[in-house]
Amino acid sequence: MEKYSEFLLPFKRSSFYNEENKLTFIGSGEIGGKASGLMRVNEMLRKNFDPGQFSEFEVTVPNLCVIRTGVFDAFMKRNDLYKTALSSLPDDRIAHAFQKAELPFEVLGDLRSLIAQVHTPLAIRSSSLLEDARERPFAGIYETKMIPNNQSDVATRFNKLVEAIKFVYASTFFKVAKDYMKAVPEASSEDEKMAVIIQEVVGDRHEDVFYPHLSGVARSYNYYAFGNSKPDEGVVNLALGLGKTIVENEPTWFFSPTAPKVAPPFNNVQDMLKSTQVNFWAVNMSGNISYDPVKETEFLVREDIFTAEKQGVLKQLVSTYDDTSGNVLMGMGKKGPRILTFAPLLRLGEIRLPELIINLLKLGEELTKNPVEIEFAITLTENNVHRFGFLQVRPMNISNEKVTVSDEDLFREENLCSSTTILGNGTNESITDIIYLKNAVFHPATAYQIASEIEFLNNQYREKQQYYALFGYGRWGTSDEWAGIPVTFGQVSRAGVIVEAAVESMNSELSQGSHFFHNLMAFNVLYFSIPFSGRHTVDWEWLKTLTPVYETEHIAQVRLERPLTIKVDGESGKGFIKRNP
């Protein structure tokens, strides 16, 4: 990928907004995987995308400047940081040590010149050497920090930029990154190098917050195809505000770009109301901020949908529940609960967003020779030339193994569980160990403790180079402890198959847009989703008859004499886990 660094120009202090100064670099060394991907996207748009075909959009890679890995090398060595960075100190101690260190003096002039010219919010993003590879993508492993960049004096804005760069550097050595490294034998924290992208945030200011009308993640392959859609027709997750909502597994709206009018497979309107997005992320522009340079969300705020309605941004994004008729009506014509269905955009056809996404996914596949995942943000304008910011492209690792699962296979007596909504594809007949949650109801206060207990066992499997099956309730990998267990990928890296069984209070919508799920796909982990009211269940009673080899108040580890038979047909979404006597 590094060959694409040739499309970056040296940063010029004359003007950040000059046409020749939109994609630039500072320092020497490499630009990392994420920046390389964006350079490829920029070339793809320049050579293969016809802007006249979608004249209602301005599709660009937002202005950026890459601080190359040579600056990271100098920062680490001159400040003698490797001993601290590679230690077992907690993240906050590592982050504080990095904040006390000094950036190389030779880049400070360029950074100060950049920040003097830019007065809009900036995203300080990681671009490590290992990020965005097909099989080991490091999705969401390193930190991004957004800064409002609206202080009146250059010195303050410069200091906030420097603090954000140091924070991203420090995240190279946070626990999540070290745990992920352990799952990738060929990688090590000592060899990792970090480039940093300074990029304009797509969005508009609304009173004291800044955010895009919508953010999205689109994938050209959909394991959870529904209705008449096919897996290779793709899927899109949309959310109001910053994309943090999507990549951290919070509620979103999803649809197939070939059938944008078809709603997700909710059981009823009440399920839709419970599963809709009600909060969104934005950059805090108020100046009323608690100073915390080692916190990712220092300059972010989580607002509710009522705030967005007051700010006048929901007109093209919502439907309304009419409690008189019990129907969901497109738009805001009536009073009632707003539901972020994006129906005015997706159904009226005035803005050809689904068609644009199909076009960009196709170009991305041609570029990478793989199914792809893209991230974007959109600001809607009154002049009907809407800004589409192309933020990321990464290849998806899709198994080509041919697996056939019949309807009869799903209802066999010897099945431990089965499902028609499964992420992944393939067969596994080597797993003998199962770790499962003992209780369907657990208090959110215990969620992180449960994650830690699973991590303890996962480390043992990693040392033995063995795999296990993981069963539980609610969403795995969520950032919301009310919705499930907030494990990181590194904490469950030796799970060959994961099962989420919904309970009535945690019936999450299907998800594949988060960083956690992208990493699962990359490592070919099979993920079973079993709805609360569906025809398929987990035989929890059988699991409870087995004598644990290890247990806590929350989890049990059991070992079978014969391995499970696990089969998943990725094309149909059908699969089962069978116990063998």
C-alpha cells in the first residue's frame, strides 16, 4: 500500500486550503495503512468516479495531513518512551507519560502553521503500519481524537492538536492494542509504528455542537441478508451524527442499497421503537469542557434526538409514530415519537444515496479485488449539492468455502443451537470447550467483570493455541453494558464461534458495522445471533448438566469428550452447532 504515498504532497505553510495542499504530509517514513487506503480512494475518485453521474453530491476525501512514521520514531526514541510503553502499566499511566514528552521540534512549525489556518473541528486519526489489512485489520484498535479547534488563540488550538497527536501515539501501546497483538503471532507492539492523520471533520455547527447529518458504514457483502436481498448486494448502516454510533455497536438503521425502501426485519412497530437510535455523538463546541487530554471523548458530547429536532436537522431523516393509527408515517408531519428511518432520503428518490453507495462499493471492490467496507459522513445542504466525505475503505475477509445447510439441519434433536442469522461462513469440527454465561439476567455493573473473567480464560487458550465456543446473552462487543458484554476482540480472540442469545430486555438489532464485528470477520469467527422470539434457541439446560472444569458466579467453562460440529452457510445465513455423543 505504501506506493500510494506518492499521491501525498509535502505540507506547504502557505495555505492548507490550496487545491494542491489538500492531501499532504509532514515528516519522513511511511504513511500507514489507513492513510494509504485514503490515497487509493482519492485516486479511485479521480480516475474512475464520474461526478456528473451524481451531481447532487460532492464526493471527496476530506482535507488531511499525514504525520509520517519517522516522526513517531523520533518521538519515541528522543523521549525514551519504549520502556514505559511496553510495560504492563495501565492505559492512563502510559497516556500521561506520553503527554509529558515533547514532539520533535522540527515538525512543530508545520503543525502550528496548519492549525493557524484551520478553524473547523479536526479528527486526529491513527494510521499504523498494520491497520486495514484484509486478514488482520486492527479495526478500532487504536484511538481517534476529535478536537473542536475553535478557540480564539492559535496557541491554545496548537496545544490541543499536540495533545491529541500524543494521545493517538500512546494508544499504540494501550491494553486493547497489546491484546490484539497477542492474537496476531506475526505482529508485535515493539515493531508497530504509527502515522497520524489530521483530517477535517465532515459536518456543520448547530448551536454548541458540530456533527454531520448522517454517518454510514457500507459493506459489499451482507451476512444478514433479509427480505429478497442477496448477500452480495451489500448492506448499509446509517446513523445521525458522528460515526462513533455505528462503530461502537449502538442502535442504527440498516438496509440493502438495492432495496432501500425495505425496513429491517423488526417483529413489530414496538420493536422498531425500542431499537431506534435515540442518541447521537457530536463535537462539543461550547468551551464548557473538563480538561482530560488522555480521554478519547474529551471534546465529544452525546446528545439526544430531541436536540437534533430543535436544531432543525431531522426533516430528511425521520419517520413519526402515530399512536392514533399505530402506523409509522414518513417525515415530521405529525406529532409523535421520531424514528430515525432515513425514509425521506431512501424512499423518495430525490437524493440518490443508495445508488451512489452501490457505485462506490463497486469501485472499491475493483480497487482492492475484494469485498469492501467503506465509512463515510454526509452533510446535507440547501443548495442540493450535499457533501459526501469518504473516510475509509478496507477489504473484507470473506470465506469462499462452500457449505450447505438444509432447513432440516436446523431442527435436529442433537443441536446445541441453530440460527438463520449468522455472521460468517465455514465449518469447524475441532472445538471441545465451551464458555457460557450462567445467567440470562445480569446487572450492567457486572458486565466488565464478566468480560475480565472471560479474558482470563481466553489467555489460557491463547497460550495453548486452542479455541473455544462462547455462549451468552445480549450483544457481545457492545460499548453499552446495558445491552450485553463489552468485551474487546483481544479478550475473546480464541473464540472460534460466538453465540448471542437475546433476552426480552436485550433484543439487539443485527450488527456488522462495528469495528468489533469487522475483526470477527477478518479472523473468520462464526457469530450466531438468536432472536428472543424466534424458532431457534440454545439448549441451556443441557449445558447446565455438564460439570464445569472452571466457574465463577457469572461464567462456566465445560469440556466435551468429542468436539462440536459447527456448520454455517454464509449465503443463506443458516447454521447449527451440534453436540456429538
